[in-house]
Amino acid sequence: MNSDLQSESALRTEAMNILIEHLGVLNTERFINSILKDQFDYTEWQRDLWNDKTIEEIHQEAAASYKKRHPD
């Protein structure tokens, strides 16, 4: 994601492109439908997302992901 501020529309477009790239169209649609169907609570999900990881592990994964997307 660019460090520049993005409009909501640009953010949604970029997020959809990332999901489609990594999950494919069908699984992206399944993912979105599951969130809508289950009344997904982002705050609760985010709270539990990294419970089993240290800050260093999260940092290493984020750095590796960034390098993969920005090989320069």
C-alpha cells in the first residue's frame, strides 16, 4: 500500500486487488460473503489475531512481506 493518503474508493480497490491476487476471485468472494454473513467484528478479530506471535515475529513477517512486494 502506498504511504500516501488514499481515498476510500482507492483503498477498497487496492484491497480487492490484493485479495484476488492471493486468494483468487472465487475465494475472495467467499471471504467477503463470510464477513457479511457472520456480521464480522473487526475489532474482536484484530484483538485475537496476533495472540500467538511476539512483536519480533510480527515485524519479521511484515518485513518479509514488504520485501516480497517491493524487491527494489
